[in-house]
Amino acid sequence: MMKRRRTSLPDVSSLLTSQPIEIEVGNAPKETFFLHKSLLCMESEKYRALFQGTGDWEEKRENKITIMDEDPKLFRSFAKYLYYDNWTYQNDNEESIVHLARLYCLGDRLVAKRFQESVLWRFDLELRYPFEDENVSDDDLCDILEVAFSELPERPDVDPLQRRVARLGASRLFDLQKYPRFRDELSKDVPGITRRMCLCMAPMELRDLEKERLLQNKRKTTARGVKCDNEEKQEHPPERFYT
């Protein structure tokens, strides 16, 4: 699992002298945030270029930003992150892993790399990456596949979230192809999603992952009291293919 990077807040004096920015997020309903400019510009390259660049932008003159096409709930999580040095997303709903995927995409739009790193750390923790995915339902998996491949530019070879989600989807591809939502809806809404998942996997890796999947099912069966031959029992879990 990746190590989470900790970042320090700027000196308190810089906050006291930093003018708050009014940020309206959403449409109906909308929510208004007042954030310190120094914090926002420290974390978001997008707004650093806007407020500290040489351009004469309306938002810069009025010290106000309107973001109609963002979810206030997502932006609220980003605002909390700005004011907590040791921020972690609190799991307060059943769709936490889907919310984390959406937060990562928000960080991409804000060009907030450190925020994305913190979200990805929490995503791995929720997923117990790599591939201990029993807590991810087929419906949640379809959600995070849709988010990762519709809200981010297609770059599964370099983007860490797309790479994780694609590998997870590929490891369960045999089951997903039988799931109506993936087969009938997601495959149409996100064209080529199966191809994108498989591009992240070499043929040998796909075979190894299917063997790993079958082995996990055997261990679950054993836990339910079904006897297995001694050679099928393992004192330690098999090595994970990914680190």
C-alpha cells in the first residue's frame, strides 16, 4: 500500500493576512464557502494560476468564484482537507469508496495533486488494495468504473486511480460480464470500458488473477465448514501480484 504523504499548513500569520475568497458551488441547491486564499492557492494549481498569475480575470478582481457544475458535498470535503494537516476522509455512508473516487476526480479538475494523494491513500485503505475487495459490491464497482473512466481523461497507463480501478475490474471481469448493469448499461455509457480494463493487464496477469480469484473462493468455502484436502490449505495467503 502506498504511504500517505503528510503536508504542513502554511504559517498561521499568512492565514491571518490572507483575504478570504467567496466560492459558490452547485446550482440547485448551491452552497457558499469562504476559504483563505493562501490555502486554496497552496493546494490548487488551477486557482494559484488564477489569483497569483498576471491575468486580469473577473474572479481575481471580485475575489469570488462560481462553480456551478460541482457537487457541494464533494467540495465540502476538499474544504475540510484544506484546514486539517492530517486529513482523512471519514466513512460516514455506505458509498464511501464511490465518494472517494469522485473526490479524486474533483482533485484532478482543481489540479490539486496533494489532495489526490490523500484521497488515493484513503481509497486504498477502504479497498484494502490490492484485491481484498469483498467489501466492494458489483454495483459499487460499476460506479467507480464509471467515475474513473468518464470523469477523468483516459490515461490508465499513468493515472493511479484508473490503473487501480481497471485492474480491480479486470480481476472480476468474468463475474461482471454476467451482471446486468455492467453488460447492458455501463458498457454502452462508457464505450470500450472492457478493452480499457484489459489494456492494463497482460494476458498472463489476467490468468493469474483468475487463479487468485478461484483460490479466494476456495478459502471462503473452507471458512464455511467445507472440508478441503490438505494440499489446498494454506497457513499464509498467497503473494499478491501487485504492490
